[in-house]
Amino acid sequence: MKILVIGGGFMGTALATYFNAHGVKVSIYETFEKKRIELMNDIRLSDIQILDELCTIEDLDFIIEAIPENLEAKQHLFAKLEQLFPPNITLCTNTSSYLISEVAKLMEQKGRLIGTHFFSPANISPLVEVVPSEYTEQSRIEDVMALLKSMKKKPVLLKKEIEGFVANRLQSALAREAMSLVEKGIVSAEELDFIAKWSLGIRLANTGPLEQRDINGLDTHLAITKYVYPTLENRPTPLPILEEKCASGSLGLKTKKGFYNWETIDVQAYQSKKNNILNRVIEVVSEGDRKMKYKALVKNSAAKHDVKFVEYEVPELKDNECLIRVKAVGICGSDLHMYDGHGGYDWVTYPLVLGHEVVGEVIAVGNHNATEYLSKRVVIDPYKSCGQCDFCLRGETNRCDFNEFRTVKTPIEALRYGFREAGGMAQLMVVDIKNIIPIDQNVSDGVAAISEALAVSYTAVKKVEHFHSKRILVVGPGPIGFGVAAVLIGSGNKQVDMLGTAVDENRLKLSKLIGIKSTFMSEEEILSKDFKGYDAIIDCSGHPTVPQMAVRLLKRGGQLVLVGINSAPFSIAMDQIVRGEISIDGSYGITRRNYEEVLKLAAIPSYPFEKLIAEKVPFTQCTKGFEKALNKVSGKVVISM
């Protein structure tokens, strides 16, 4: 890696020493002879080549301009650089205020130029504002971001260019108000800086201005702004106090006089002290960026009850990822099967963090352009489909096998979180941003934690046309069965019955609470009534005897939807299917569309989803929650973080 820095001033030398310390071969081009001699005698720059003319440098990768803030000078410089250096070299400007498109005005190859606004002292301050213009080529953006990250800088890519970018606009607004307060005689310069350091300064090192507004309450801030905003300094020209100081030659540290008197100050010692403090501040602030650790419940192998808590470090997030602070997790039937060592899960990747019914809050994103998701409460879509096969293009993501045809219908390849990738039975969870779904504030964490299971139920219900008006029997009073019933009842259907067995007597008590019309424990019990047949039967039990029974209980033209899974074969007399015009449909998993729809239903009070939560257990007692679910409680068990 080779970099040429244009300008050997304070910023240029800071950049050169920083890149050199990180293994980059650096050259500095400086036009003033006196300055060049200073640079060549500076021991810090002993490994850096000092140039007195612009010349070809073999294998050069980047040129970073760090000359004084003069727009015309920068424009002519880049017009010259693009002629002298080949197109593969990316040109960077360290302007702190000018639009990048303005700096590129005289260039023919405007796509080569990108803004890299380093902060002084550049060898210490980690942040860099990366500012493309409308012309900047995408490859240049990617190369610069990769370079800065590899150099341990903290680059932020701005979505569009604006005068002064972000940090300097914030700084300029603060400085203008500060000078105005001094000009008006409210405080002295020393008093103002004392107030800023010991209030805003301390807080801003840890909490951004908008983050702090959220903490204080936006309603509180609104009330303050209505009273204070009209009195804030808003003159569009430099304040007289600044104009007068500059006119009199009081330019600050460089002339030994500004708002302060610097004549008796040892500048080198002063700057060294400030840099040491800045380093310590960065060290403290960086503690928040260090890898966080979290605990997760891990199924080590296919063996029965082979689970334990494991501590992990949060990895560095990729651009497509976000970090979720988990709030609650629903225990699914598949979680129970894996926990209890049941067969049929040899396709699962062990060791595995269990849990795919997850609700949490987004606390970090890998891409600064995705900050709109921060602090959002979300659920997780456990499917990562290919997005290209015919099924995906039709929105049938629960059928995606990544364009592979299979004679044996195994669990689809798209099913990932909690099966082939780490799930959410953990304090934290890394998730692809595409797999998060923001949820309505009216949906509780408990209901959100069972919403993926409700989406399974909803997907099955949608197999039945006009389901809100048909007489329907739900077989199996487990979580999916009750979810099916709750969806039907919430839609206004008052003709919903449920069938269980003698061992389900306690579980069937929940039926009355959610509005099920009648409950039965046998086929004979159903037939003993004045029975006219069902329009549809939705089986959530997976018992192989159900299809035969369903044919007897269905009206002609009736529909059987199979949701419960069992690898056992079943047989039905073909003449009964044909003469009865009975249709049989399988329903597997969820689609993104159905999940989003059921989340909207969850915010509607008529859907009795809250009643489906049987019990909540703390994360530290996960295994207790598994045992309760295995003992067939009435509804869902939710792990609360």
C-alpha cells in the first residue's frame, strides 16, 4: 500500500505519520522549501519520503490532499493531479467545508475524487467523514472505506454532500452561539468554555445529541425549543466579534492571541498535554466499542437434554448485519424436539443456539446507512431464502430450496436461525437486517415472542378460502392449534371447534377463554351431536389417524389442511376422496408476507393472542421452561430476558 499526501502542514504530517505507523509507505509533497527542510529534519518523518515535485510513484494507491482551505487552489490541484497520475489512483480531498462536487469542478474524471474529512489531530482522532459527490464512482467509495477500516479509523459514509458535512456543521452552530454569548456579555470566553467542558463535553464523549434527546424525552425537548429557539443566534454572516479579532490580527494560537492570551504558554507542552488527555478520552469511549460478551443457551449435540449456557463475544458486524438485544423468546415444538433428543433433526447444525421465535431491540448496525433501525423493536424472520427461485419470486419463501428439486421433501434450506445458524435463546443475537421486522407498539413482547408460531397458524388458516365464515374443526390443542383457533376467532368466525384426546383435558380449558365454540375428546363425541359436517379441518396434531377421521367428518367438497408433522404413512380410501371431492393441503412454516400480516393482526384487540401465553420463565431457567412445555401446558411458554 502506498499513499501520497499533498501538503506538509499540521494535518498533512499527522496523516503521514499515522499511515506510516500502520505499515503504509507514505510520501509527502510540499511546495515550500523552508517547510520541506523542517519535514526532513523531523525525526518522526524519518521513514517518509519528502518530495519537492509531483512525480510518478510506482504502485501508488491513494493521493490525499491536505493543503490550506482554499477552494480555487484545491480545484486547480486536482485538475493537475488527474493529468499526472493514472486513473487507477483514487484522489481524496481533506476539505472540511467545500462541496466535493465544487472541488472537482475543473476535473474531467470527477468520479475519481472523494472527500475524506479527517479530524485534527488526525494521528489521534479516529473519525473520518467519507463524502462522495454525485460523480464519485462506487468502487472508489468501497476502496476508501476499506482502507480506513484497515487503518483502525472509524469512517462514516455520508449519504449526500452538504457544505461543512456533519461534524463541522454541528461545531459551527455551537461556535456561533458561543461567540454570540460572549459578544452579548453573558459570560466570558473562559467561563463559556468551562461550562461546555464540564457539561456538554463530558456527555458528548459518551452520548450523541439525538441519543440524549431521546433519553431526556422528545416532548421535553419540544417544549424547550418553542421557548429557546427564537432567541438563538441565527445571523447568516460571521459575527462582529470574530470579524474584529481577525481584522486586528488576533488569530488564536498561531499569533499568540485570540479569545485567550497565548503569549506565556509553552505551545508544545500544551498540545502534548491536550493530546494525552484526548488519547485517554478515546480509550474510555472505546470501551463501549470493545467486543461485548453475552450468554446463550446452546444445544451441544443431538443427545437428550445436552444443553448448557455458553459465553460468546459479539463479532464485528458486517454491513448487512445488526445486533439485537433479545427481550423474549418463544419455545417452539422444534425446540422441544431438539432439547428432548427426538429423531428427525439430523439436518440441524450442532452445537446450536436454540430459538427462532425472537423479539428484541436493535442496538447496533454494521452499516451506518441503516441507523434508522436503531432502537426499533423487531421480530426475526428465521428464513433466509435465495430470493431468485420461482417460489421466492412468488413470495412462497417457505418452499425455497435454492433452486434444487428434491424427491424427498426435507426441511427447506432457507430455514436458518435456530436450526442451521445461531438462534435467539441468548442475551444478544446477530441477525441479517433483511430478517428483522419492526413491530407495532401495541404488540406486547410476549405476543411478539410467539408471533412466528402464530404466523405458522395463520399460514395454515389462509389455505382455507373464506375461513372467517366456514365451520372449522381444529385438531390438536397445542400452541399451533390454539394459534389457528385464535386467528379464526379474531377474524369473527364463531363456528370453531377443537378436538383433543383424554390427556388434553386441562389444555382444552383454554378453549373457552379464547372463544372456541365446542371442544371434543373423540370423533364419537362429535358425531353424537346433531352433526352436519365441517367445511374444513385443520390438523395440528400430526397423528396419522387424523386424515381417515377427517374424511368422515368433512362435508362433500371439504378441505383437510395438515400442519402437524409426522413421518408415519397414512391411508385413505380413494373413493372417499373422489366421491367426496375432498381436498388435502399441506401447510409448512411461514412466508414473510404472512408474518407481516399476522403482526398487524396482533395489534388488533379482537385477536386473543395474549391469552395463548401459558407461562413466562426467566432466561436463567430455560430448562424449566422446556420441561413445562414438554408437560403440555395450555398454550406457549415464553422465555423472558
